[in-house]
Amino acid sequence: MYRDPGSNGPMNHPSSLKMFWRLLLRSIFVKRPQAALAVGSLLVGAAVTTMLLNLYEDVHRKMTQEFRAYGANVVLSPRAADSRDPFGTGGVMDEDVLTRLEAYRSRIPDLSARPLLYVVVRLRRAPGAVPEVEPQNVVAVGTDFSVAGRQVTSLEPKGIAGGPGSGECVVGARVAERLRLGAGDPLEIEPPGPATGSPPKPRRQFRISNVVSTGASEDDQVFLALAELQRLAGFEKKLSLVELRVPGETAAVERAVNELTRAFPGLDVRPVRQIVYSEGRVLGIIRWLVVSLTALILVIIALCIMATMTAIVLERRKDIAVMKALGASDRLVMGFFLMEGAALGLVAGLAGYFFGGILATALARRLFGVRLDWAWWALPLVSTASVLISVLATFPPVRIVRKVEPAVVLKGA
């Protein structure tokens, strides 16, 4: 019997608990096509949700990596032209800013920085080269190519990620075409003119290690190692700007910009808004699609579970009448069906997670050609959501329990 006469509640007696769990297990596994239908519905919902969550995390990570190919999203530069910059490089700042940036790596994980120095120089073919070509004024770019592994720029896919060695330079395609030069040819670089009263700076000869073609401004520039250009132009320990790559979406980049602005009050900290907002917009659209599709699927699954549990309760009106006739309260019988719904949700959630993970892996390999790492944090999330949806969808049907009159139902039997 469900109610022990000497107790204050129906479930305090061990035999009542044993009977409760026995009935619960039998109701789930014995002759229950409706239970199989409910599990199938929940399993589909859990599998699709798991697949979307896994794909979203992987797409988010790969989209962030792809956006790194567009270069820096924050630029650190002097506020105005510096009086120590007589050659029109647009202002210079001290190189120790790189040391100060190192302090922010703990606050901004994966922060990468690339120092740059821009100087207008004069290029000419080596003496005696045939045919003779007029010298060209171009912008020389000095940078630290050793950070190429931590920051991707438009130059790296073109084969100069390793950078020129000592006494070498990389020339843009249009510059090489105008000077009729190619990889391996010698090239003279004349530094900017000296200040009044200063001795002229000697020209230096470099070997062209590579010719780069990006279809952008790099085709009209020449690239040297930062230290080489600093010595050549007389800008020891000076930089024109520092390109930063701050990981994260728009809000994270804006927070980093505010922190850097407070840390470097004498410098101009500017986000490259086209890159920052494009990245944030694309990732936001993907997130909205995942959330919308998941919510729609969960609503459909909840309606399906509600209909299935209603059919289960109506089919078992005689069982409900017998339990109530034996002394079970409405609350106990309702709890019985809610526990049944929770058990179905847990089984479907666990099975759906692994099935959805397999689907996500197959889709990632087929669509993106990459291996997908499962998001294990989604396992408790999907399982809990499956249980909650099942329990909430069971609430309306179990209200039928209160309307079951044992005498009427059993008499009709």
C-alpha cells in the first residue's frame, strides 16, 4: 500500500519506496511505445542541440583564426608628428613601449604585437647594372619578423613570414617591376637626407630575398628587418607604430583599448573598427542563428513531449485509479509521472549528446575538412536541458490525475 497508516506521508515506509521505484521502472521499460516515442523526440532535440553547440564553438574558433589574416585590430601610434622625425615618417615613439606591453599579456591572453617603422628611402639598381633605371622613392617598412608566428598579416601568406635575413630585403611587386629587379638581385637603399649640418648617410646595398605581391599597398614598399632600417635611417630604438592583435569580440577589444589608453596616455590607441566590427557582426550572426534554431527545436520537442505524456496519462487512467484506490495521493501520482518524464529526459539527453557529437564531427569533416573537438561542457548542459524540458512538458498532462475518480474509472472497467 502506498500510505503507511503510522507515518506522516506516503513515501516514508521502505516498502512504499521500493514499490514506487519498481512501478517507475516498469512504466518506462515494459510495453511502452509511447515512452519510446518520447525518448526518440528528446533524443533528436538533444542531438541537434549538441551538434549546433559543437559546430558553433568550432566555427567561432576558426572564424577568429580567419579574421587574424586581416591583420591588426588595434593600432598604437604617436599622437602627433614628433620633432625628432625630420623625414616625414609621421612621428616616432620609443621602442620601450614593447616592454611595457609585455605587462598586459597576463590581462589580455594571446595579445600579439608587431612593431613597425616607416621611412621614405630612395632605391636604385646596383652600380653597373644594365639597363639603367631612374631611382625610385618608396616607403621602407621595418618590422620584427620573429613575431610572425603569433600574428598573421597579409604578408605572411605570400611567403615572407620568415622575413629577410641580414643584408637582405623583400621588395613589392610593382617596385621590382619599375626597377626591373627580381629575387637574388642586388639593390641599393639610400636613407633619408640628413638634417642641416649633418654629414650625408652612406647608401647600403641589400640582396632581394623575395618579391611579394599582395595586390595592396605592400606592392609599392620595401621590407627590411626592424634593426636594419633603424640603423640605416638613424632611428635607433624608434618606432612609427605598433600593430596589436587583441583576441575576442567587439566588447573585449573595446575593453582592451580602454585599458591601453589609460596605460599609454601619451600615445594614440585606435581600434581598426572595420575589422573589429566585422568580426563581431559575423560572430553575432552565427550566435543568433544557433540560439534561434536551438530555441525553435526545443519548443517543438516540448510540444511533442506534452502530447506524448498526455497520451500516456490517458492510457493509464485505470492504473492511476488503482493507485489512488490503494491510498496514493494526487501529489504522489503526479510525482510518479514527473519522475518518469525526468528519467526519459535523462536517458535521451545522454544518448542525444553522443549522437549529436558524431553528427557534428561528420559535418565538420565534410563541410570544413577539419577534425572537430567535442565540447564536453555541453554534456551537462544538454542533459539538464533535456530533463527540464521533459519535466516542464509533463506538468500540463499530469493535471489530469486530479480528475481521475477511482470509483468511476474502475466501475467502468
